[in-house]
Amino acid sequence: MTSPIKRIALSTGGGDAPGLNAVIRAATLAARNRGWDVVGIRDGFNGLMNPDDYPRTGGIVELSRESVRGIVHTGGTILGTTNRGNPTKYPVQQDDGSWIEVDRSDELIAMFREREIDALVTIGGDGSLTIGHHLHERGLRVVGVPKTIDNDLEHTQSTFGFHSAVDFATECIDRLFSTATSHGRVIVVEVMGRYAGWIALHAGVASGAHAVLIPEIEFDLEPVAATISQREARGAKFSIVVVAEGACPKGGEVSVLGQAIGQAEKLGGIGQKVADGLSELTGKESRVVVLGHLIRGGSPVAYDRLLGLRFGAAAIRALEEGKDGVMVALNPPTVDYVPLSSVSKRQKLVPIDCDTMLTARDMGINFGDEMPHDFDEVWPPTV
Ligand code: F6P
């Protein structure tokens, strides 16, 4: 028998994603309607672990009906977030300047008890869900809510934030079409997504890009260049190439901008390399546009608002029903629950034989792994 819930905490961790505020609103209202108190932890778990860093506002904020009013359409998270300060591997600087990682999870759980918080709703990607699983194993009541624009979490058909990112990236690529057409240029568009190609694939296919490079398929530039030359021969002087930040050339390496202590690798830079390589192979002017954090910001689209609200409410139903150590998951037409242990440290990649990939290939979109149909008419180029 689990003890009745009187007070819960919400926490948002990792990179922000449009729809986070919808989760916070639905979870707060659903909990308050059950007579529970709700608090929000600032910046992941930092508000609880380092309260002295929040002298003015406090590291824990009361979430009332008023504080979650009018936030569904807003981007970001009203609680703040961080991708540093994982409590299970907390970075601590030594006297000699070196860093070590310390497990502060028992201390964190003690703080939950001290604040009389009976359960945690942790809203985040693989990092936050893995932390949630760890805290659950140490005795905290935890329900996870999957968030990421990358859509790379297992056991949920999609995560909120993904559709907003895809819609915005698609709009950006639409805009690049007109300028690429006017100048007869190649434009390479680099999009986020970490080691999964969901955003690149969906935005690339929806916008009608001519080549899409995703992490799931190591690429060669020759087939992409041949596709561009073939288009040129058919009178289309411009081409659009969408590259996922985690795409990797055959026999090469993923492009990494750097890695700070206690953080994941920062991916980026592959777009410029692809543009330079295509310029060299085709002789055409090639430009790069890195969409970067633009696709993570701004208002959630209606799909993500609704999914966020559904996930937030489902998390509270889970706690009421005594579920623990689970993640809410979209399993159309319903939202159900899967064990946190089955999602942590897993990655959902694009299946290379999925219908969207097949559609793209049927339309002649090149993935850098196969020469285009009838390529020998244009390749190798005659100088
Ligand atoms: O996971 C979401 C995401 O936006 C990835 O697509 C990207 O690689 C990463 O976060 C960027 O993180 P940061 O904002 O810390 O640079």
C-alpha cells in the first residue's frame, strides 16, 4: 500500500522543447483538482540541491492555478532547465583545479523528504529520465514525461516539441527554396537532432529537399553531387540539401564543436563541410544555413500543446493510481505507461526501411548512399 499523496514536485531538465509549459499547466491543474499541493523545482534539480543560488525567488516555487495561467502557448519552461548538474554525476571542482563527479542522489532524496514532497514528475529527455529511474530505485516515487525535439526516445510514438521543430524547420527550408532558386545555388541546411535523423528526415521530405543526410546512414558526397548535377542537366539550377547535425561521412567522424564538464557533446559543423565538399565536386556555389536553437524556441504548435497537456494529466493519473517508476508514453490512440527502466539510456533511431524513408527514396531524394537513377548521363562531370 502506497501512502496517499499530499504534495508533488515538477522538474524540467535538459534542453527545452516547445510544449513543456503545457505539461506543467496540465499536471498542476490535475494535481490541484485532486487536492494536492504542487511545487516546481528551478533549473532541473538545482533549485533543490543548491537553494543558496536562489536567494531572491527560492529554488522551489509554489505552482498555483495563477502561476500556470496563460502559459500553454509559450515556448521554453517557466521553471528553467539545465543540462548540467546531473545529481548522480554532479561535477565538483577539486583544490588542484581538476573535476570529479559525485553521486548526490541520496542527498537529493533527503531534500525531497525534508520538503515533504511525496512524488516527483520529471519532464525530460533520456538524461532526465535516466536520473528519474535512478531516484526511483533509491526509493523516490517518480513518474517521467518524455520530452525532446529530437524524437529519439523509445516506447513513445513521439515526444512533444518534435512537431514544432519540424514545422519550423520546414518553414525555414521553404524560404530557402526561393532564394536558392533565384541564385541557382546549392543551400545546405543543418538541423539539430543529436544522433537521430528524425527532424532532418521529416522536415527534408515535407519541404521537398533533394538530399537528406541522417546519422542512421553514413554518407558519401558523390551521390549527392550527382543528384545536384542531374537536376542541373534537367534545368533545375538549384538544390536543397538537409543535413542532420549528427550525420557522419563514410569512414569519417561526427562533427563535434566541443564538450564542457558534465555535459553531452555539442554537435555541429557538418553543414559547412558538406557545403564545401559539394562546391568542390559540382563547381556550384554552395551556402550553409545552420538553424541551430531557432528550431527549439518559440510557441509550440497545436499538436505539441495537446500532447504536452495529455502527458501532464496522464502523469497525475499515474500517481493517483499508485503507478511508480514509469514514463507516460504516446501509444495511439491512448497515452499509457512503460517502465522507466525500459527507456533510460536507449535511443530511438530512424528505421531505414520505414515508410517515410521509402517515400523519400521513391521520390528520388538522395541519402548519400546510392547514386541516383541514370547517373551515368551526368557523372563523372566533364570539365
Ligand atoms: O536534445 C535537444 C537538442 O536541441 C539537440 O538537438 C542538440 O544537439 C542539443 O539539444 C543542443 O544542446 P545545447 O542547447 O546544450 O547546445
